[in-house]
Amino acid sequence: MDLLEQKSTNEENRYPIIHLKGEDIEVALTHGNQYGEEYYSFVNGQHTTQGGTHLSAFREGVVKAVREYYKKDFDASDIRASIIAAIAVRVQEPVFESQTKTKLGSIHMAPNGATVRSFVSEFVSKELEIYLHKNQTAADALLKRIQQSERERKEIAGIKKLANERAKKANLHNKKLRDCRFHLNEKGEKAGASMIFITEGDSASGSITKCRDVETQAVFSLRGKPLNCFGLTKKVVYENEEFNLLQHALNIEDGLEGLRYNQVIVSTDADVDGMHIRLLLLTFFLQFFPDLVKAGHVFILETPLFRVRNKKETIYCYSEEEKQAAVNKLGSKPEITRFKGLGEISPDEFKNFIGEDIRLQPVILKKDNQLARLLEFYMGKNTPDRQDFIIDNLRIEMDEVKGELEEAVAE
């Protein structure tokens, strides 16, 4: 329960956190306003980041309890939409699916003689139904959340069908996607190495496409700046052709189970417009597919800002400090090139930046981040608070400005 209190606030929750505790099991849950499902699962104190048998049983138990209490066969996706939950169990001789113990694969007997699946599912379904009978306010709030999810799903059903039909036709000759041969949702030793670069425009995608590894590296090209989708419903994902094609390229419409690429890499220019496009893409993922970010699949591609060279040596620099160090090393006024766009980097050079030495910055949500507030502050309407933040944190890189002026004068 303490974990969920750290992850959300009362303003974001639809009802106070439900806390259920029994012998060898403890669960806590509530519903928020975000898209997706958010779970934290533990076995014998070990954080099972990939879930497993106990988490699957918990999800089943919640659906069963809700259907029994309200006497209505709600769609499971409507019941679990926007859920935030944590489950901790103690299991005798647990069997994990990997050495890192991130996913419980055990179906061994729980302490009371039942299998882990039945033990968890029966406890959750029984205790949650009893709780709802005793707490009418929470039951009413939960019902409203489910009905809202149901309405939203039905509202986009028609649009979704048409959008998916268009996407299927586009996928046959999808000029936006240059796909690779191996994918995460397919078996094979290279599946885990699959990645997709999301670029701005044909110029940037052209350089990457010409030098990429066609077996594991795909490229998705944007037309330009995508829509700021903050505050919009998921309906826009299907109405906006570019968003719809992107979600189909990633195959995340129904969750992460079918995700086609292990690494989703935002690859934009190192300028103001590129940063804006990066923020718009991150807003899209955080708004509608937060699980993609929370599961550690989203990255930012870091490419050199400068190339410093003389006749003997070429040094690529990722910061002003690295550039200055390269200038000091090479001496005698070396040639300095500022890469403002990915399209300015030739394919022969670009292959060095997306190969073994690729630099990726993972997109990580801190534990204390309130996602709704974060998006509201940075991507919502222009507020005095944000204006003050920009003014207080504005920095002018004088060395870079000076360098650009010197280059302009030299030309």
C-alpha cells in the first residue's frame, strides 16, 4: 500500500487505495486516469518486473470479483483499464523463468495446498468482492471508471475498424516504415536485438536507412512535427494517420505482448525543432502507451554535435567540452563541422553511430514522478508557472554562439 501511495496521489486516484492482506499474500489496488495498466509484483520479496503466474492470477481475480459484484459481464479490458496495483506473495520453492528472477513461472503448491494461480485468483476475487460490498463509495467510483472505459472503447470502435483497415493497406506499401527481418515478438537469437529508429523527415531517415543493419534495425519516418496529443482521448490515435501507422508498426495496440522491437529509438535533430518533436513523441507514448516507457523500451539516440578533423585524424564530439578537447588535441586550427541535422551526416559516417558504439539515452520515469502532472506542466496550456520555469532555467551557450558567429564571418 505504501508503494502505491508513492506512485500516485489522491487527486489522481478514482477512489482510495484498496488494501487486502491474507496469509502469504498482500495486494493493493486503485484506478487512476491514465491509459494502460500499471502493476508491481513481488515474490518472497523479489521484485518480479516481468510478472508471472501470480500477476496473471491477480488480473483474473480482479475481473472475476467485479463481474460477480456488479452482476454484469464487463469486458476485461474495461475493468483493468487505468488500474494501478501491487501484489506480494510468499511461495514455497518458487521457480523463476530466468536467472534474474524477474518472472515467476512456478505452478508449485502454495502454503495452503492450492496452486499459485488458484491461490491468488481465489483470494483476490473473494476478498475484493467482500470489500466492495462493505465500501459503497469505492464501489460506485470503480463502476464509473469501468463505464467510462466502456464508453470510450465503444466510441472508437467504428473509427478503430476503419483506421485498422487503412493501416493494413498502408502496411503493404508503407513508405514510412523500412522494416527489418527479425522482431522481438518472433523467435530467433536476433529478436532481442531488434530496434526501430523514429526519425523526422526523409533526409534523416535516408542516412540511417542506407547504413543500417537490415536484419535488426528498422526506420519509421515522420512527416514533420506530430500532433501534441496531451489531454486528448485515445480516439486521436486512430484518427491521426501517422499515430495509427506508428502504433501498427510497433504492434502495441493491444499491449506489449506483441511488441515488434526491443528498442524504440527517438532519433531527432540536435536543434530546437528536433527537441520539440522529441517531446511530442514522448507525450504520445506517455499519454497512450505508458507501459512502453515503464518497461524500458524507449530511448533517445545521441549523435555527434561536432566533427573536428585535420588531415590525419577525425574526432566526433557529443558536447562543447569534447569539441574543445578535440581542438586542443589536434591543434593548428582543425576543421570544425557542427551537425545541426541528422541528414547532414553522411551514411558512411552514420554507420559508426548506430553500430556497436551506438549511444542511447534511456527514457526513465523517476519513482516520484506524477505522470499526469508532468505532462500537464510541460505539454499542457501555456501557464505562468511554466513561463517562470523557462525564464529561471534559460541558458545561453555563449561559446557555441560565438563559434557560430566566427564561422559565419569566415564564410
